Amino acid sequence: MMTAPTDRYGNSLSTDAATAALYIEGVDAMLSASDDLMVRSDAVVASDPNFALGHVLCARSLASYGRGSEALLAISKARDILVNTFSVSDRERGHVHALGLLIEGRGAEALVAIKSHLSMYPRDAVVLQPATGIFGLIGFSGRIDREAEFLALMNEYAAHYANDWWFSSIHAFAECEAGFHDAAAKRVQRSLEMNPRNGNAAHVQAHLHYEFQDDNGGAAFLREWLSGYPKTSLLRTHLSWHLALVELSLGRVDAAWQLFRDEFDTTQAHAPPLNALTDIVSWLWRAELAEGVARPQEWQAVAERVAVVVPKFGVVFGDAHRAVMYAKSGDSNALAALREAIAATSDTRPAMRAAGVVGEALVAATEARWHEVIDRLESVDVDVVRIGGSRAQRDLVVATLMTALHQTGQTERLALLRARRPQVRPLPLMR
């Protein structure tokens, strides 16, 4: 009897060797945030249309690019194969079930199913992956202890992924966000040694340069690493956001704006829509705080593009960013609709309630109502973690609060905040 091929983690695959090889390449592209995810997943499906996990990989790739309706069709095809084929393994059936819930947007149920599946198949990395990261199921859970929960998950499965370049990079990210920066630095270095082109490892390295307040090192690393990272890669825009912030912090404003114009575009299909929304809005707002220069045309252009690419409310982290975008672009109708949507779920979703307060504070900041900004942001200081995003991303809130304290002459409170979060450099207008 012929032995079934396996993936890189030793899991058997109900397909032929040639398709298995394509699948492994596709999975590695996804785990390394590489380019051509759709091309690779489509190649798997074309090679063996009856391979259920190929359709799941296709669904995950489509979902990464915000193509939700197409992702649902792909997961439906995977489920049809399970109904009509008896040779699919129990692991593959559980794989389809857990990730099917994810694709359907049933996040809480998906996380339960993922943990149940991993208790039996701990090395099913494709199933583990959506639970990890800042934009993962735990990251967007709205729980106040989500950073510790993320690290606990990584610690739980570390023994099953010894010397794996993908897991090492994600484990390092969990350590970084939980404040264990030295451990994270060692772990991500090992990941980069195993796979120097792992986009997730480069992303963690960028975060560590930020947390260590190493702007020059961060700029040098990102410039070099991005030079070999294709423009169509999943994290290209986000890593460029990191570099633009570093350039801004170093006072190289022209270089930062050039990056914005070259790299930030919500219309590019390779940029995950939520990343495009939050990165562009975050950059424009931080640049405005730094320069003290309003750019209404930039805001208007972004708002128009976001309306097409990310039209729906409901993702807490995105909605917090929408508030300042609508205020700056002068779209009072959209801002009113956003407020209504947030109010509708604030009583049952603590994360949305926190996002609403942050959003209103940002709106107040656009109108220079600085005392209101301070009151609102300090009222949700503990709960800001609920809205999602990394510490570096949530420093948008800290930078806004610093500006408000500076504008109101509250130097002692500003000094305390700077001491607590020194990673947020004094904005040029404060120096």
C-alpha cells in the first residue's frame, strides 16, 4: 500500500505527492506572509480538485485579502468533498470544520473548535495560525488579558514546534507584546536564521526595534529587508508603515511621506483591507500630530477608498480608526452612522465600548478639545488593550494623549506618561 504524503509538520494528506508538494509551498507562503498566495493556493486546487485542504487554503488566502464571499464558496467546496469522499482523514475533517467556522465569521466558536482540534493534532499549524497574532482570534477577542492568553497558547504548543521558523516568529511576537523583549529578540533571531525571508519574523524584528527605542537600527533593518520583499507580499504595506513611523521619529519627514505615497494604497489587492485602513489612518493622524499640518485632501481620498474596500462596520480596531478618518474628511453622515453602530453593541461588547470612547477622543482631538481628549482617554486607560492591535499600534492613543497634555500645559502628567511609555517619542512640536 502506498504511503500517503505528509505536510511539513508530519500530517498525512489525502492527495498525491505532486499536489502535496504544491500544498506545502502554499502553506509556507501563507505562514511567511509571502507573495502570490492566491496563485499558490489556486495551483493546489487545480492539481487536485478533490483535495479538501487545498480549498481550505484557498479560502484562507481569499479571506486574507478581504474577499469574504469567495472564501465562503471555497470552504463550501471543501465541505462538499467531505460529504462525498470517505478517504479523508479525521484530522482533515476537523481541519475543515474548525477553519470553516473561522471563514463564516463565527470567531468564538472557531477558537473553541481550534483548541479542541489541536488537543488531538497539535502540529496542525494551519489550524493553529488563526488563533495567533495581533489580528488573530485571541488578538481580536476583546479580552483584557488577551496578550497573556496569546503567550500562554504559544507556550503550550512550543514543545510541538521545536526549531520551526514560523512558530518561533509567532512565539517571539507573543513574548514581545507581553513585555518579554529580550526573550523575543533571541527567539526571532533564531527564526530569521532558519528562514531569512519570513515576513512574520521581519515584522517581529520591527516591533522589537520599536520597543527597544532603536530607531536607527529599525530603519536600517527594514530598508534592507524590504528591498528583497516583493510589493505584492502580504505584509509589505504594514512593514512600510513601521518604517514610515521610524523615519518620522528620526525627523526625516520627507522620507516618511515618500514611503506613504509609494507604499500605502487601499486599492492594492495584496494589502489586507483592515491593515490598509488602520495603517493609513494611523499614519496620517500621527503625521498630523507631528507636523501640525492638516491635509484634508489626503483624508478625503482615504475615506473614499475605504468606503469601497472596507465598507462594513463591526471590527472594533477598525472602527476606532474610522472615527478620526470621518472627522478629518468632514463626512458627518458616516461619523453619525459609525456612532450609531458602536452604540448598538457597546452594552454587550466591552471592546466596542472602549473603541467608542477612543473614537470620540480622537474626534475631540481633531477639534482641539484637548481637555475632553484627556478625560476620555484616561477613563479607558486600562481597557484600551481590548480594542485590539499591537502596543505599537495602540500608541496612536498614547501619542494623542501626549499631545493633549502638552497643549494644556500639563507638563508633570506628560512626563509621567513619557516615563511609562518611552517608546512614543516626543513629537517634534513638543521638543
